[in-house]
Amino acid sequence: MSESHAVAVTDAPLVCVSGVSKTFRQRGRTVHALREVDLQIGRGEFVSLLGPSGCGKSTLLRIIGGLHQASTGTVSVNGLDADAARAAKQYGLVPQSPALVPWRTVAQNVRFLTGLHRGGASHPVMTDAEIDGLLEAVGLAGFTSAYPHELSGGMQQRASLVRAFALGAPILLMDEPFAALDEITRADMRYLLLDLWSRIGTTVVFVTHSVTEAAILSDRVVVMAARPGRIAAERTIDLPRPRNPAMEDAPEFHEVVRFLRSDLREHHG
């Protein structure tokens, strides 16, 4: 595993964040949510933003996705600025809550957005047959007619994952999507995510507090520090793929976790 503070991307990066800062006023004082963030993310790369609450990782994710405006600096996504990329439907979003429409079935929830995107996306949206394949891959083939209230939290999040991947967007933005799940379900979801990602090759930007989660999922982990929010370190994760639960018992995995925890302690006291 290697450490760097400016990772070179061999091909033209899909995401370029340059000099991005974000400030806002809170109770009469100026808060520096982000300061001078530079980050490049390659096509098909899985990058995790790791750090405690208040370090700006979710803010950075939303700026990349065109949901927040940077105070200074620029964001380029597939050659477009963030607002234009959002208008061109370059993103899929998986939030903490599955955000399924309660009066639609699993199949309807997954297909509703893909139907809207087929008319305006600048990239191919999955066919119904491809969506059925994903639902089967995550164990929901027998639940397509079920409503969200009839599903467990883990099953709802599986449906949310399929919905995001089905859009066919080049970039998937994930804001702590497994945080509300119990540890066993959360561990299962990591490997479901890795399976879907390996099938489709989407670029993933993943926000997490969990060192274990970042280590097992990522090609690269960006460690963030607060006051002000900034990138404190980056580590390339050299663990082989495909990854599986047994790998979490390997000495190499524990070494990755140790280095990431050391980075967090160094920059957060």
C-alpha cells in the first residue's frame, strides 16, 4: 500500500476538483467547510472519502454532484462543470436512506427513474432485462411486487442500489449508504456493492466513517481532516480484486486498516 498527496491518473480523469473551498455563515460566524481541495478521480475508480463528522466529506460529495455550489474553485465532471453534468444526468445518488417511494413496488421504484432518464440521459440507460438481472443478483427477484414497508432495511437498500446502477450514469455518489444498517447486514451490502460495481464499471465516490468499509471497498482512500475541511492524506489500496469476506482476516488487510487508522489519528488527534 502506498501513500501520496497527489495521485497521478494515467488516463484523463473523469472528475477534477481544483482549489475547491466552501464557507458559510452559522450563528454569526464563518465556517470553513472545505479549503483548497484538489482531487482527481479516474474512470471506473472506486474512491472513498474517509473521516469523522464535520470534516467536509459529504459537502465535497455534494459539490461534485452539483447539489452544493463551491465558494471558490472548480469542478469538472466528464468535461462538464458540475451543474451541466447534473443536467446531463451524469450521476446516480445513493443516500443514507433508501428513499423509495412508498406507494410503488420494488420494480416500479427501480424503473420509474430509468423511464424518466431514457429520454434525456447522455448515456445508455439499462433495459428492463438488464434491471431484472441486477434484481436477481442482489436477491430481490422474488420481491419485485413488494412495497417498501414489506422489506427489511437491507432489502430496501438493495433496491436503492439497483435503482442507482440502473440509470447507467458514469458516476455513482454514495453518502454513507449503509450507516443505518446492522453490522452483519452492512457487511453483506459491501460485497453486493462490489459485485454490482465489478459488473458495470461505474466510477464510485463513497463517503464513510468506517475504516474497514473504506479498506475493503476502495481503490483509493482519501482521508479528510476538519477545521478547515481538507484532504489530509491519500492511500492507494493494493489489495487484490475480487475481494471477499475471507480477505478481512488476512494480514495484508489488517495492515491497510492499521495505516488508515494511523492517518486518522495523525490528523485528528
